[in-house]
Amino acid sequence: MGAAYDEDNAGNAVAITVAFAEQRTAMLVMHLSLTVSTLLLLIFAAGLHRQLRASLPEFSILPSVAAFGLVLTSAGTLLGTGLDTELLFGLSDTDKMVPEVAVFASHWMGTILWLWVGAGLSGLVVAVAALRHREVPRWLGWTSLMLGGLTTFFGISPLQYMAGFVGPVWVLPVLHELGLTPALSELAANHARGGFHVELDADLPADMAEPLAVAAYGIAFEAILNARRHSGAGGCRIRIVSDGNVLALDIFDEGTGLGSDTRAGVGTQSMRERARGVGGTLRIDSGEYRGTVVRARPPWRGP
């Protein structure tokens, strides 16, 4: 809402009020779009938290920080639209609107709505997850580092409203990233760079429910980590397919296998909980000749 920033109206509260009243239609459109965005940001925050929680170490604070940054941004957009109802009705009759109130509201809408510094923090967290922990595609990490860094820089500078121009741009690639098969491929590539070969055999339709995809990724993540740490093998194989009723996820290694004194650790318990969380089962058996096999069988769920 640029009425208060028009040089022709500078210092003239009445002129600003009249110009502001002529922008009521644009104000209504902006109010509706930003209110919807406020709610969608909360959903996005929950999804990002769950995605990062599935891939990062169990006690990492990064998922919570990423989610909090988006919640903070959502709170800013909610506050930014807080005066809209009063203004939409008040500006219908400018004779009854105190001009100074309209000037204040114009500045409010020109500033508070664009305080996206929280999204900048979320972007930097995704960059750390990608570039340090290698649990997010690296291209998304570099994109998040650049856009998240710019958003944070603008957010802490006197030009903080500029964060509202950069922050939303960062959200778009994240929303469209990470289906299960690409995510598993990236996970395999990350381990390969560290010297542990992961062979992926995936045959999945595109219409997988997000909770099922997150659970499957988390199980595969833990199983690969266990194989790398404890099996003594140089790699492992993931097989994941669906027959329309059940998702079959198997992780094989050819290491030392299960010993008689093997105890379930935190990673194993996490895999079992993930399988149960989507109504499935999980077994850990000795391989046919050697090694270990993790078998998860959750029911198939579409979106």
C-alpha cells in the first residue's frame, strides 16, 4: 500500500487517506492472499520439520529452528493483516476516518507484512542440513544459503521490509523438492562420497502419501547408518517397491550379521516406531548367507 510513500502526498494526511481509499480493492486482494499464506506457512513449517527430523541426527535442533523461523514469519503476516478489516470499512467513508490513522495504517501495511527474517533463518538451516550434514540436495543447500542469507541480511538491516521480496522466493523450490526416490538417490550419493556404496532399486508410483514417504526415508536412513557403522561391509542395497497394497522396503548388507549379544539401539527403536507410525511392521533378520536384512512392510497409502 503505497499511499504514504507517494511524494505528491508527503506531509498531507488527508491526501494520503484519499489515495489509500482508492486502493481498497487491492487491499482486499492482498488481505485474502496473505491470510491464506499465513495458514499455509504453518503447514509448510510442520512439513519441513518432519522432513528434516527424518533425515538429521535424532537430537539435532535444526528441524525445530527451521520450523520456528516459518512460524515467526507466519506471525508477522498475521499481524500485518490485523488492521485490514477496520481499514476496509473505515476507508469506505473517508470523512469518518481520522487521517493520521490512515497514514499509520499505510506505513504498517508497508512494513509489518514484509518482515520475513524468520524465513531467512529457516533457509540457512536448510543450507546447513544440505552442505554440512548432506541430508538435503546440495543444489537446494546452495539456493537456501544464497536466498536465506539475503533474507536474513535484509531482515536485520534497517531495510528489513526488503526481506519480504526475497524470503518468498526461497519457499518455492523447497515446496517442490524431495519426492522419496530422488531423496533416497541423494542419500545414496552422499554415502558414496564418504566411501560407503549404496545400491538403490526403486520402483514406486508418484502418488505416495507424504507420511509414508517420510517414514520410509527415515527407516532407510537409519538402516544405512547402522550398516555403515556396525556391519563391516563396504556398502548395502536398498530395494523399495509397491504392489498397490503394501510398500516393501528391504535394506541388505553383507557384513558380519547379527551376533548373539546384539541389542536394539536407538536407531533400531526409531525404525520400529516409524514403521508402526504408518501402520506397518519391521523385522531385522540375518541374511540368507551372511549379513543383515531390514524388512519394513507398511501398507501403501496414496496422497
